[in-house]
Amino acid sequence: MTMLISSALQTAICHTAFIYAQDRRTSFVHKGVLQLSARARRWRRGENSPPGGLLCRSKVASHHLRVGEFIYGIKAGLTMSDGEVAAEESELYMGFDFGTSGARVMVIDGEGEICADGKQLYPAVHETEWASMWKDTLFTLIDAVPAQVRSRVVAISLDGTSSTTMVIDRKTGQPVTRPVLYNESRPQALATVEAIAPAKHTVLTGTSTLCKLVAWWMSEGSKLQTEVVMMHQADWLLSLLHGKLGITDYNNALKVGYDPELEEYPAWLTSQPYASLLPLVKEPGSAIGLVGQDIASTYGLREDCQVYTGTTDSIAAFLAARVTEPGEAVTSLGSTLAVKLLSTSRVDDSRYGIYSHRLGDKWLVGGASNTGGAVLRQLFSNEQLQELSAQIDPSKPSPLDYYPLPKVGERFPEADPNKEPRLSPRPDSDVEFLHGVLESIARIEGRAYAALDELGATPLKAVKTAGGGAQNVVWQRIRERVLGVPVSASTQTEAAYGAALLAFYGCKGLIRTSQKSYSTAS
């Protein structure tokens, strides 16, 4: 017989969770233990135990503890009998997201429930210290996960920012120069890349990984004194766990020129003098190797804990939304508006910044507009957005025709670096003005999906929404009317959750199956 534990006792049982806080002055991580309530202490001693000595099983709901820069949600699986408390020995899966301003770790179980969730902001360091700072952050986050959770982790994966490029010494495993970040451009290499790559290819932009590699080669290639390999941020961080250099995934490798459809580097790339620097490419979620013995011993990880290839941060966030069918999409309404559509057809067009990532046997086609939350913040405060939105009737179209942009220039669905923002005429009513802005952004979103359709992607069927804009229910109803398909908010949008799912998929052998299997925990 099974019985439920009271919510008060569930909270008390969270003594199994540790509180972690970073001391900014010392950079040490302090550990404290939550105290049991008197009732819980009596229960553990056998007093007030469940009637008849019944076996009680319960999965405690997530409890979020905020201390310093860390956030933890602990879901302890408990088996209790005669006053004894023991953690379930189910397998867990760990994922990391190394984003633009900080990193996050999530641990999930086989049902996709979050068992631990922590994050840390990056400290301000010199660019030459970026790599060592990422390394310190990785191991700080591992150490911060409660020991009883770490000891059950059987699979680890990690995502990083797309096109963040590193050149690594094969002997030492250390960078030979500072990393080149995702948004840094190397226009001096663009002409060289244009001379070898096909028209409209994804690498034909100054921020591509290939342009960054070529720029480094042009400057430093002739001075090489040691054997080096190009790696992405996610590749290198994972190598710190498994110890093997020069292994990447085909999502990260896309912008260096790898062809995920043919599963090879093209001849126009392998014929170049720097081709020996290109890493070995595997499918995201492929097994690489076990966590090093010294790391497993130091951090209390299982000796059979396997490390799996990672992905980019945007792909991990898409995986977190658990989109499963072609025609389903995720719109990210953050500072900008980014659309990602699951398609049976591959679409690439560098003129609009459109490119396709492979996901199993399907394609994730994406593009991004400069419209979005940034322009809304220029026009309204958060309080105004909430108050005015409540007064809008989302069933009625706005007659106002705007093109909201925070500044001059648009990428997609129009590629026009000189496009001017259009936010006039402005009516006297702020409610009508906001209605016009929200509806105009929705129309741009609709044009973006229509453009993907025209280029050959699977037609749009449904949209999930991520980012801050997902919280505006009125805007969601406006977008649903404009797009003509169901629109809903994603229940989970954290990229670290997607990385943990990727570790799960790899561990369970779900990678080489359809995207539906790719996104379903069993």
C-alpha cells in the first residue's frame, strides 16, 4: 500500500538538499544544511511513523532555494519505512548550458523531472582568462550539485554558444590563444572563404566558425610550433571531463562547413592547408567516453558515468520545448524574434541568415528578426506592458501598420541593413498604440514562417513560445489569430534542460531514431 506524505513533511525532508552560496570576496563555495523541523526529527527516529509500518513512496515536488548567485530545485526520490529515509537509486542525467552571461546545470530523471537546477553568472575577467573562467565555472557547478544527486548521474552532455571558436594544443589540452566568441566577426577572412565555399553557404558570414579559423590561420598558421586542433566551446568543456581532444557534434560543426546531410566535410574544405585542424564530428548525444577516474573520485560521480557529445545553446533550448512533429515550431520572443521550425526539408540561405541544423532524420530551420522585446522596452515599461495589454481585445485586428525595430537594419524576413523603424502614426491612446506594435510584430513573425515555407520548409502547423514574451497571454492570442495556427507557451525553455535530455537520449540509444523518439523520455 502506498500513502502520500504531507506537504509540510515534504518540505522538512528537503534537509537532504544543500544550500550553496558563492562568497564574492573569497570565491569559495560554502555549504550549509537545512535543519529538520521537530516533527520531521521525531518522524526519522520512528516516532509518529506511518501507521502499521506501511512502506511509503513519494517523489517530493521541486523546492527552489535561492542563495547568492545559485538557484537549486531539489526533487528527492524517497523510500520511507519505519522512520528510515533513503534516496531512490534511479539513474539521473546531467546537462550544462554555457550561455552568453552565465552557465547553468540541470539534473533530470528518466521521466524528465528536474532533480537539481543551479546557475552561476560569469565574473568579469580579461579575455585571456575566458577559457579558465569557463573551466572553473564547470567544476563549481558540478561540485554544487548535492552529493546524493551527483552519485546517481550516469550521463552528461553540454551546450555552448554557436561559433565560439578555440584553438587547442593537442599535447596540453590548453588554448593557444584566447577564444573568439560567437558574436565576434572576422571580416578579414571573408574574401578567402567566399573564394572556396558555395554561394549562399552558412559559412559566408564574418561570424562563422570557418572565418574565425581562417583568420587565425592567416595570422598564426605559419608560426605553429606544436600540433593544434580547432574546437568549439562545448567540445573543449566536455573534453575536460572525458579527456579526449578534437571531437565535436554536427550542430556545432555546421558553421565551420561540415555537411550534416552527407555526414562529411566537403572537398572544398578538406583541400585547404588548415584541414588538419578540423575536429572529428559525431552526432549530438553520441557517447565519447567515461568521466575521468580522477574527476569521478573528486566529485563523487559514478565510475560508469558516460559523457556524450553536445550541441549549441539554441538547439538545446529547442530540445527543451519537446517539439516532435514536422511543422511545429518555437518562436523565441526575447530581445529579438527568432523562429525555429522542424522540417522534413533542409533550407539554407545566407542572404537572410537562414540555416538548417540536423535533428535526427529531420531539420531545424531557423532565422531571426531584429524586432522583438528590445523595441518594446524602448517604448513601454514592464508595468505599462502588463496594464495596457489587459485592456486590448486580441480578437480584433489593429488597423495600425508598423515595422517595430530598435534601430536601423533588419535581417529576416527582410535582409535590409538600411531598413528604418516604422512606428507612426501614433494614436493618442497608449492601448491602441501597444495593440498596433504587438500585432505588427506578430505579422513579422507570420512573414518569417511564410518565407521559410516559400524556401521549401515544412508548412507551419503549431507554435510554442519561449522567452519573456511568452508570458503575455493577450499577445499570444493576437499571434494565434495572425498566424492561423495554435500558439502556446513552452513549459520548459532552459537550454540546460535540453542538454540533460540529450544526455538521456544518448544513454537510452534514442539518437538515431525519428525526431519523435528524440524528444520522448521513456
